[in-house]
Amino acid sequence: MSANQWTIAAARDALRKGEISAVDLTMSCLTAIDAGDALNAFVHKTPEIALEQARAADARLASGAAPAMCGIPLGIKDLFCTRGVPSQAASNILQGFRPEYESTVTAKLFEAGAVMLGKLNMDEFAMGSSNETSAYGNAVNPWKVDDRMLTPGGSSGGSASAVAADLCLAATGTDTGGSIRQPAAFTGIVGIKPTYGRVSRWGIVAFASSLDQAGPMTKTVRDAAIMLQAMAGHDPKDSTSADIPVPDFEAALTDDIRGRVIGIPREYRMDGMPAEIEALWSRGIEMLRDAGAEVRDISLPHTKYALPAYYVIAPAEASSNLARYDGVRYGHRAKLAAGDGITEMYEKTRAEGFGPEVQRRIMVGTYVLSAGFYDAYYNRARKVRSLIKRDFDLAFEAGVDAILTPATPSAAFGLGEMADADPVQMYLNDVFTVTVNLAGLPGIAVPVGLDAQGLPLGLQLIGRPWDEAQLLNYAHVLESRAGFVAKADKWW
Amino acid sequence: MAIDIDTARKVAKLARIRVEEADLPRLAGQLSGILGFMEQLNEVDVTGVEPMTSVTPMRLKRRADVVTDGNIQAQVLKNAPDAREGFFAVPKVVE
């Protein structure tokens, strides 16, 4: 096994014992990245920064006081602003943008000694479920069962592809409606979206500010615990980040879940759900029951309305957040014709800079916020959001500790297969994940099995607010019992 | 609710995104589809329900109203497509 295939936990231990240097570990990943161009996961490579950080990590390791993430090579989603390094949210409108500042998450990771290998592909402004809206072109899933190239999911598709293909040990992702959990499930890796407010959003390009959260995408649940530890915590620069203590996530992985109550929401058993997903879910239920958990049927009655509420609220917030891309302060500005004024500059710049899905969402958001429709759409959606959150509150008050659901309604699909579909068809990918963002809860996707074609399938666990520690523990039980060790056959 | 071509044109204008006349029918169709999907929300009884303003029940932090940053004009202008003499430059605005 070459070093790029290691987990964070294994690399941490080997680095501390001096069995490998951070420079050699980083070189192993850089070699894998250069051999992995067919995946189109890394869109800006930063080998010089990586080696400089790795050398600093080696010095720190030699001093004997290195944190867990010291020397760990990571990929960073393009949505994170990284100082001096292109950060364009996979959009042409941010072409050439090199931030003069560092996002809080990357700053914390670098302070902990982590190494940045480069920036990762994603859907434009994180709007998509297949990584097909990216200005960099599609990222490709390392899993392949026939001639078709498959989507790694989205929006954190490059992150998922890079981790699943062992181009890096782990990656950052962000999740507004499922953008960490769906690609994790499509590629057979682990992805956790923390409680809203657990991780600072400062320096992350905003999509829908009341829903966005960053989280780790890793090979194992233990790695997710280690990396989330380094990412989480209060940040005075994000007024919505919670000023509460961050527990020791790795220490919570006791595998003791006896007597814990796992809720199974009947509304997630959708009409037309593939039998394989249904069977996977039943297997997951059995695994948790075998480990001593009490499994209880529950009802989350407003589940059906989560997707339409999400597709009002997220575009509304996006239309406001993306108003800043006007060709004045950063990024692309359209070439103007003689006599063009400032309005033409805005309109041409935004038409050239934004891709079709982003344009659509901005316009939907503009419409639902416009005079005359604000109450009918936006306020109604926010009321439904309150009801969705109340469904979860009631379940937790009744003693439920966590909720088990499928992560996605299908395995990874072929790139281009949805090209002619109605935009709403693509939105259905998020059916099991958006509720969690609307309610601000932590959710984690864990790989549990392969479908008949041989593609990975995942389950989702949803936790109580701020209870990532126990959520990771449940996920660890599921992971150990599922024993998912399959890797994509290397074709790239 | 179906979006007609005039509404699509108006929304594009409000969003400051240029859409060619020939592309408006397709856009109107797509927006109608998406908004049609949202019509399901009308089935929900929201009587007496407060619209959510904050997903976690917390009061926003406050800090003293003092300058915490500044004197970084060069950094602020660094990424501007057109910056001159310490300012962002835009086409002439005559109202």
C-alpha cells in the first residue's frame, strides 16, 4: 500500500513514529494527483505550497509536539478562499481571483500542520448534484462498471473523487443541501455535515448562508472525527458560529451504543425507491440493532415538503449573496460596447460569468423575493422550514438519539445522463439530505455496501444538534459492522 | 403559476443578467417548471407558524462598534478588473 492510500489515523501514527516524513507522504500524493488527471478532481495544483508546508510539518514533528493533522496532505474544495491561490468556486465569474485572505477553516487546518495539495473541482457556486455545472468541466467518479464515466456527485464532486481515488488522504467539502453527503455516498467514502454553526463559514464563498456548512470528506469515520476536530470551533468573524466547547470527537468512538434509540422515519420510504436501497437500509437497521441500539419507527410528517421549501430558500439566499458578482471588485468583467453604461456592464458580466444553472437559481431567487411573491413563496417556505425543524425536535424530545435513512435515492449515475432532464429531476438527488440542512442538524454519510452493478451505496445518520460526537460513534458502529473495504479498480 | 415571457424578461432584468430574446421562452418554461414544483407548499397548513429566521436558537454576538481593520487599500483593490488612482473604476454613470 503506498502512502497516499493511507487513512489520516494511520498517517498520523506513522508520522509520529518517524516511519515516514511529511515530505515523502506529500510526494506520494503529488505523484498520484499527476497520474489522476483523467478524474479532473484537482483543478489548481499547489505542489510548491504543499512541499513547503510538509517541510514545516516535519520540523514540527521532530520537535515532538505535533497536532493530529500535522503533515496530513489534503485537497481543498475550490469554494474555500486560500490566500494567493485561485479560488473561483468553479465559476468563470471568479476567473483569476486570488484572495488576499485565508478562510477560517483552511487557516485552522494549516495551523494544525495540514498540507494543501491543491484546489478541488465542484459544481459552480456549489449549485448542482453531479459536478456537471463546473467551469472546469466534469469531475469523474473513480468507480466505473462499464464504458460510462460516472458522476462523483456534487457539489463536492472533486473532493469525493480525489479521496476515493487516493489522490489525497482527505478533503474539505461544503454542504448546503447534501453536497458533502451525496458525493460521499456516490464514491464510497465518509462525509459529515456538522451542526449549523459548528464550523466557521468565514472565507467560504457563500451560496445560501442559513444552510451552508463545511465538513470533512474522508476514508473512514475515525478520520472524519480527527479532521472535524481541527475544523470546528467558534470564530468571531462568523457571527453564526457557535461559542460552545468542541468535544473530543475521536474519544467518542467507543462503539458502545447499547440502549441508544435510533429512529427510522417512515416518510423516507419513498414510492419507487429502488429495492437495493430499501434492502441496504434494512441491513443498516439490523447492524445497529445487533450492536444493542433500540430501533424505533418514527414520523417526520413534513419531509415531503423539504425539497420545495429548500428550492425556494436556497435560491432566494443565493440571489442575494451572488449580487456581489458585478464586475467591479473582483473577477470577470465583460468587454463593453461603445455607449454601454453600468447596467450593461452588470448584465453582460453576469450573463458571461455565470453558467446556466447558477443563472436559473439567481432568477428563481429573484422571483420569489420580488414584491407580490415574497409572502406566497419565500415566507411560506420559511414557515414550512419551521415545521420541518419541529418534526425533528419532537422526535428528539421523544427520546430518539439519532435517525437512520438512505443517503441517496440511487447509486452514481452516468455523466451527461441528466443533461436533457428537467432541472427538478436533478434536485431530487437531495431528497434524503436537504431536511438536515433546513433543520440545521448534523448528518453523516457512511458507505455500507455495493449495488448489483458494483457501485457503492451509503446510509445517512442524522444526529441531535451539537451531538456530532455521538453521531460519529453511531457511524463508526455502522462502518465496522458493514465492513465496507471495496475500492474502485484503477483505470485512470 | 406559469411564468410568461414578459415575466421572465422582467426577472432577468431584476437579476441583472442579460438574456437574449430568443432564449426567453426556454427560460420561462424552466422557471415555470421549478415554480410549479414549489406549488406543493400550498398544501401545508402554516396557520400560526412563524417563518424561521435562525435555525439555532441563539442571539447574534455583538461587539464594540470600533474599527478592527483598515489601511489595506492595495489588498482591497488587488483583484479589481479596473482600479485607478486608489478607486474601483466603472463606466460613466449618468442618471
